[in-house]
Amino acid sequence: MSVGVRRLAAEALGTASLLAAIVGSGIVVGPGGGGTALFQHAVVVGLALVALILTFGPVSGAHLNPVVSLADAWFGGITWSRAGGYIGAQVLGAVAGVGFTNLTFGRPVVEVATTLRSGPALVASEVLATAGLIVVIFGLVRSGAGRVVAAGVGAYIAAAIVFTASTSFANPAVTIARTLSDTYTGIVPASVPGFLLGQGLGLGLAIVLVRVLYDPDPAEARAVVIPRAGPRPVDEPA
């Protein structure tokens, strides 16, 4: 199997697994537990992120998120064509992850979410959550702490699920896929454009902040999310 195919497979499988953690934990804890349920959900998602980034990082960098891939491409860490491939794999993986999780809980494989998530406050929350995620990643890499990016990302997302009004989707692939889960973690399709807008604005804000604070060069950008082990394969460019 070629290096490129392995990378795409890692992004698809990793993102599918992330959605399994998000939707599955949401089904288990349910909406009735209030803050306690939200905290439990946040811990599960945060721990899953740590495990998935450590697992798939050596293969693809474990972006598992279109905004991470776009930010990495912007700073020269990967090519735009690879970013496009990653995004396609992430969206397909996310959708497959939700469908499989629905199936494992005895629900229809495809559902349409009915949970309304709209309003300026939630859009602003997605700006904050997304910008914060990118700044955390690049800040850790720039400081030489790239090996703890997995823990940093998991901790940040777990915290942001609790401290943001939107419960920190911060990921376009996750947002799209969660329209297919009519559960506590779902999002009605009509609410998706607002969330994507917030995430896009968050990405733009993060790019400015990362440039001002860290001014990463392409070599540092290539360390996102986990520094690759060994030399870069010669059969495919960055």
C-alpha cells in the first residue's frame, strides 16, 4: 500500500473513531445528567483524542480535523493537495463513524438530528473553540513540546466542551457528521452553516494569532500534530 493511501486511511479511520467516541459517549450519558453528563462526555472525548493522535500521528499526523489540515497547509507543513485529500477522508470517516456507532446502539444507521443549535452566541463559541485549538497545537510545537501535542489537544477539547456554549465542535467534519445522529450529540442540519462559519472565522483568527505569536516556518508546521518518526518518505512531497 502506498504512503498516500496509508495516510488517507489513517485520517478516515481516526476521524471515524473520534465520532464513535463523541456519539457513543453522548448516547450513554444522555442529556438528563446536566453538568455531570457533560463532564463525563468531555472526559471520554478528550481521552479518545489523546489515544487516536498517538495511534495515527506517526502515519498521517493525525489531523482528524479539516481546520487543522488547512492551517498546516497555510504554514507550509503539507501541500494543499494533501490537505484536500485529508479533508475528504476526514468527512467520509466521520460520517461512517456516526453510522457505525448508531448501529452498535441499535439505532438506524442514518438518522437526521433534531437538536437545534443556533444563535450568535454559539457561532462565537465556535470561533473561540476553533481558534484556541489551532493556537494550542502550534504553540506546543513551536515551544519544542511537540511530543505532548496529543495530551494538549485532548485536554483542551475536553475543557472546551465544558467551557464553551456550543460544547466545542471545533471541527467541520464532526459538525457535518453529527447531523446524522438524532441524539444528545446531534445537530440539526439547519444549524450547520452557522457552526461552519464560526469554525472558518476561528481558523482565520488562529492563523493571524499563530503568525504573530510564533511565526512558524514550514519545518515546524510539518510537526503538526505529532512529529513524524524517521525521515520523510521520498515518494511523496510534504
